[in-house]
Amino acid sequence: MQKQLIECVPNISEGRDLNVINTIANVVKTVEGITLLDVDPGQATNRTVITFVGEPEQVIEAAFLLIKKASELIDMRKHTGEHPRFGATDVCPLVPISGISLEETAKYAHKLGKRVGANLKIPVYLYEKAAKEDKRKNLANCRAGEYEGLAKKLSDKNWKPDFGPEKFNDDVARTGATAIAARDFLVAYNVNLNTTSTRRANAIAFDIREAGRVKREGNPITGKKVLDKNGEPVRIPGKLKAVKGIGWFIEEYGIAQISYNLTNISITSMHEAFDETCKAALERGLRVTGSELIGLIPLKAMLDAGDYFLWKQNRSLGISESEKVKIAVKSLGLDDLKPFNPNEKIIEYVMKDHKKQLVNMTLIDFADETAGESMAPGGGSISAYVGTLGVALGTMVANLSAHKPGWDDRWEEFSKWAEAGQAYKNKLLALVDEDTNAFNKIIAGFRMPKNSEEEKEARSLAIESATIYATEVPLDVMATAYESMEVMHAMALNGLQNSLSDAGVGALCARTAVYGAYFNVRINAKDIKDRTVADDLLERAQAIYNDTIALETEIINFINEKI
């Protein structure tokens, strides 16, 4: 069963005192199983975005402790800042990451809100998916009037908090209120402008954001508001869905920004918001100079941005992940105001454990590890890595072909082959470590106790299961390496002819990967007790081996003829 993971992104109303910020953020580390991913303070906004992740119960425990600590160290009576806010912990959204639905996450938001209201005596408003009524789904409604209007809000029966005190007493004056939500992944994203004018930044924000602007008679700024039959202002919608935005001046940087909340990046992506802002700015005589990411972002959003800008340049999309991230950073100007470190800003990179992975070793370290006394990594991992090198060569030829002068009308053809090559490369790289992991599972099975009949039976089942898996992994290497040969074949036939030898070496590497993994399938299959399973695996391996030899022969014969 997939582990349930929730991300929590509390925003606290302190962005200047690092001692206070770190004391509040570090309290989440006291909860076992919680990983603190990011602490992103802003001086001008006087606000810090904290991001941590873990299983649901641990997350709401950590969130409670953080809200408690913030209420002790932040006095809202003294707070000033550019960002809308009404509490020491202003917002505390819970975001489903894996193994849990948004609806289930909302139940944890309710549980956290109830505890904060009852134990900490802080007014709590539930918003987004956790909201108990439609008008509270929008955070802007819950936070309307901000801290300065909180006393009036609490006295309004229509805005009674979902949990906690209903009167503006001395304690509430100090802590303010907290908004707690369950929501989809939100990207807090600021776009930088070459102006100091908040009014002009707001004008662009109104062009872009979903809510748009209020329709007025005559002058679009000072004219009388146009009202509908219910007396509500008529709005002119903005260009992009699932986008909230306002303009502000950031004294720290000396520029105006448009601050966006991208509430659903599958509807409006970061790069779409950036490009539309660039267009709107130019129409108003302004220029976008870059952008700023607040908090963390999923890897896919960065790769999608890289693909988008590569496509606009008529460049191959089949480049490495790291290069795509670099293209995204430069194209969006994410390093305009300060350095952008992908390992600190991309969720998957922050959470990744590099320490024990073979594929993250240097070439020398990998060779030394292979040459050591341990039985792993062995022939299976080496076969997967040889296959990786093979398809990497085929991908290189595809990318070179996409850039060949005179072949501009064929760049999409070669880009698709390069993308296919990257996919094969990534799968084979994963199999480098997986083959060693599979071998280690067999060793773990043999180390299980065997002091009783029950223990002996459990040990025997574990060894059998691990042996089958250790046979399936090299079979996967065989299949992937064989399939990857389509890239080298296509490049030999249609790619850059000066790189025929590279396509040939790639095909030879793929063939070697298949042959080597075939050895591993056969040697592991002989220890499988269920011979029906073993024979099926061997039959499939033999078929892949035969197909590989035939395709290799075809590719090499063609190359020899051409050379």
C-alpha cells in the first residue's frame, strides 16, 4: 500500500528576524517522520513560507506545534508588511502529495483546526476544500479586512470562526486568526517588472488573474462601477483560469512585482502565467525582467517549462533533466533577484536520498565499488549501465541531427527520437540500482531466522519471492535495452551520417546489455522452485535475446555498408 504523504505550507507573519523564524520552523523537526523541506523568508512582506512533509497524523502534530510556537513569538499588534495577513500563523494549508485524496486531507484540516481553536484559543477559519460553506472557500473572503479588521469580523455573526474564540480579546489581539485549508498544490510565484509603480503592476495583474477587474463606466480606473441586477459589481474576467494576483512594490528589491497564486498548475502553468504577463507588460510599455518562486515546486512543472521554451526555440526536447531545469530557470528569470538552487527549490530534489544510489557515484567510485569484495553491484547492474550508455549515444545522434544546418524542418522528428531515448535512458539508470536492490533482497531472505517451522516457511517464501524478483529485473533490463535499439536503428538510417559510428557503438552497447542481463536471468531462474514461473521467464528472455541479435545484425550490416 502506498504511503500517505501530506505537505504542509504554513505562512507565518515574520520575515525579518531569522532567530524567530528558525525557532518556529525547527519545531516541526521534533516530530518523528517529518521532513522540513524549505524555509523562505521575505523581508518586505515580513512573511515566511515554511514547507514540510510527512504522514497525516505527524503533519498535523507538527503544524499544531508550529502554530503554537508562532503564537508565542509573534505579536500581531506590532506587525507590518506588504502581504495580506490576519494572524501570526496566517495560513496553514494541507496539500495531498501521495496515497491520499483531497477529501481525506480536508478531514485532517478539520482535526487540526479544532485542536488549534480549543487548545490555543486562536480563531480558525477553514477555507478551500476544508471550508464548511461556499463563501469561505476563497481565502480572500476569509481574510478580508486583514488583522486590522479582525475585531469587526469576529463581531459579525456571518463570520463567526469555525473553531476557537469568537471575541477579540487580548490573546486574539496578539495572535490574530489562522486560516487552515486542504487544497491542491499551489505555486506562489512573483513576476518582476521594470517599474516601481504598484498601480501599473496591479493593472497587469487584473489583465491576467481569473477574477479580472471590476467593469466601470467611462474611465476604467475612476469610472462608476457597473452593477448587475442583484447590485453586485460586474467583472471583466482576466486571461487565465486558476490564477489569483495582485501588484505590489518590494522595497528590498526596489521594484514592483505581480504576486500570483497559481491554484492549479494543470490548468495554468508557471510558464503560461509568465508569458502572458510578458505580453500584457509590453502592451502597457513595461518589461518583465524575471520572476521569483516562493517555496517549492514539483519537478514536472520545471520540466514542462523547459519543454515549453525549447519548443518555442524549435529545439529538441530530448535533452537531460538537468538541462531542461537550467533552460526553465534562465527562461523564467528565476535567478533575477537571487541565485536559484534546484536542489533547494524542487520538491523531488529536496526529498531525494542520494547517498546509497550507484547512479549518483562518480565513474571512478562506481568502478571501484564494482571491483570491491562485495558481490553487488554485479553483472546485472553493469548490464543496465552499459545499456544506458548505448541509448545515450543514440540520443546524442538524435539531438545532433535536430540541430543540423539545413534540417530545420526536421527538428520535431529528431526531437521525438531524442525524447524516446531519454525515457529509455532514465529507465535503464533506475534498473542499475534496482538490480543490486533485488540481489540484496535475496541476501536478506537468507538471513531470516529459521528456529521454528513457521520461521522456516516464512524464510523459504521470502527467498523464493526475492529470487523471482531478481530474475524479473534483468528481464526488464533485456526488454528495455532491446526496445532502446529502435533509437540507434532510426539514427543509423536517417540521422546525421557523420555520427554513424556513434549509432553503431550505441547498438553494440544495447546488445551487450541484453546479452549480459540474459546471463543473469538464466542463472537466477535455476534457483526458482516454481518451475512454471521459471520456464515462463526463461522463454520470454530467449525471445528478447533472439530479436536483439537479429536487430543488431541488421544495424551493424547497414553501418558497415555505409562506412
